[in-house]
Amino acid sequence: MKKRILSVLSSLIMAGCILGTSSVAVNAQENEKIVDGSALTTNDTSTGRTENGMERGIHLMDGECSISKAGISRVYCYGSTTANHEVDKLAVIVSVERCKDDSDDWGYFDSFVEMKENDYFVYATKSVTVDRGYYYRVCANHIVRKGDDPVEETYSYTDGIKVP
């Protein structure tokens, strides 16, 4: 009988722990600060993709960007542009932005560009030395050009990750 009571009690305690941790996670997400569309997080990495419907064009398929912690005072930044088929020119322009806890705005920190001709995919990466104590995010512009058609362009951005 004692074993049965202990078994029921431990099951109840485990269920309470599971429910308690899931409600804490939900509350943490609800309390995240949002600055210009990006949540300020303590995650190690964040990825952004072009919004559904915005990226599709005659030539432009989609774009993606990411930021990851890469050691003390360093972040690894990435951006890519994908076309539906081979195009004359395509590019990705990657900007690294910084935000402080008490700020409601992102500021320019660094940027880099990669372009290709007669291809369907381009990407750019860079390891960036940053100041500690700030949130950083990546914004990317994705650009495609084919013949005399208008240039197709869209963007993507990540959430902010804190570099402690």
C-alpha cells in the first residue's frame, strides 16, 4: 500500500513540475521586449526568413539570414538569396544592428555584401567582433535581376540575441 501511495504522489509531483515549467516558459515569451519587430532574447542563435507571399516573384524565390554567438565578443552572421532559376544578377546585403536594453531602436553596427552573376543562389557570411552587453540582430536585403524585368527585392531579419 505504501508503494502505491508513493507511486501516486510521485506521479502527481512530476505532473505538477511539467505543468509549472511550461507555464513559466509561456510567461517568459509573453514578457519579451519587441524592438522594431525583433524580440530581445538570450538565445544563442536566431534565424529570419522572408515573409510568406512577399518573397515570391517571377525570379526571386526566398531569402534567409541568421546570427549566432561565436565565442566571447563575437557573432557569426549569414545571409542568402535564392532565385527560382538562373538569373543575370543576384545579391544579398547583410547588416548587423545593435540595441541596448533600455533602447527602443536598432543602430547600424556592420554590413557586408555578396553578389553573383548567372547563378540562382548567393550567400554571405562573416564573423563580427562585437561589444558585450548589447543585443544584436541581422537584417538582409535579397535582390534579383533578370534581363529587362524590374529588379525584385525583399528582406528578412532575425530576433536580437544578447552578447553578455
